[in-house]
Amino acid sequence: MTTANLETKPVPALVRAKSIIDAICDGTQPRGVSDLARELGLPRSTVHGLCRTLVDLGLLVRVGQTSYAVGPHVLVWSNAFDTQNSLSQAFSEVADTFDRPEAINLSILTGREVMYVGCRPGTDPLGVRFREGLRFPAPFTATGKAIMSTMDEQSVVDLFSQEWPAPNTAASVSGLDQLLPELAETRDRGYSIDNGQLREAMTCFGAPVFSAASRHEAVAAIAIGVLGTHLTAERERAFGESATAIATELSRRLGGSSR
């Protein structure tokens, strides 16, 4: 069942936790439990329990016996928001400068999956289509392979040592023994290839994207998608070089440099 098929309902505990953080952010001084409980109309015990959990998560810090202030972990979210939004904007600008008929996507790695955060549709109405917000197992995607090729091998092993994703197609890599050699080939070649591993009859060519803050490990990757899985070596090389060129320009705009 996909996320689109699920009815979205707010989780009460998360809503309350957010309201506590928002209330603390509204002021310039730490807030006490009793004060927060009165303002939010919540039981004092509920506010106290949520605040303790938020402290454990780094979202709040305790000040004195019963007061709380915003914690340091919110900076992680703030930096991620700035990075992803500037990344998406730069991708849109760069993708529009490349006169290519194929669809192009921008992905980031989220755990063992990649998520599409930017998509430029192709001009062929029957061609490959990408959609922002979709998530797929990283080992089966060109962008996932491109990003993981910049990571140290042990980090990749740690991601999948406990669980391997179910295959999308018969061509999907079946484990680390197949993935790791593919990542080595990607590093040597300069771009990755998904030859029908995510979707049958589709080939994608990916390349890593770097920023000023992460010069050695990719912050994202772009991919060009084409129909067909039996391409000539010449066409494969041309698509791979195009993906690399787009990623290189995007990296340059982000203050990074391609490998």
C-alpha cells in the first residue's frame, strides 16, 4: 500500500510536542512547565513528560528545575531545510540550461532509500516520468548508487547488514556482494547505471552532487532516465557523460567539486 492510499491523521503526541516547541520559540526566555500547561490547555503531567522526551531528543534543553529552552537539534533541521531548498532551486536552474529531451531527477539519500526532491520532465510524452516525493530502495537506483559510491565501504555495509530491500525487478541487485562491485565500477566510470533494476524497460544514468560543506561525500545525485535496457555502449557513454556534466555544474553552483 502506498502513502497516497493512506488516510492522513495527526498523531496527538506529535501535535502536542510541536505546540510546546512553538510556544517556547515564541518567547525570548525559557518557559516553565506550569506556564506551558496553562497556555496550551494541557495537563501539567503531559507537558512534563513531553518536555523530558524532547530533552532526550535534543529538541529542548532543561534550564533550572522546571524550565525549558530550544535545544541544539533544531539547528540540524534548519540546516537541512536550507541545504535542500537551495539544492532544489539550483537543480531547477541547472537542469533548464541543458537542452536534453530526457527526464532528469534530483535525489537525496534518506537511510536505505533515495527520495526524489527535484524533477524536470522530459519532452517525450511517452518517455520516463519522475515525481517529487517518491522513495525507492537506494541499491536499485542510479542516484542511490551514485551517492553510495562516494561513501566509505563500511558505511554502505552498515546500512544493509541487517536487512536487504525486496527486489523491484528480476534485475535488482540481490545483496552487498553485487552492490559493492557496482559501486566500485561507478567510481571508476564516473557515473552509475540502473539497467532495469528499479523498473523494467528503463535505464537511468546517475552522477553524484557535492556541496561546499561536503566535498568528499555526495549530498545528492542526479539521474537521466531513458526507456530501454539494451543500449549500445556509445549511447550509454553519452548518457553517462551528460549526467556527469549536469552533476558537475550543480556541484559548482553549490560550492563543491566533482570527484
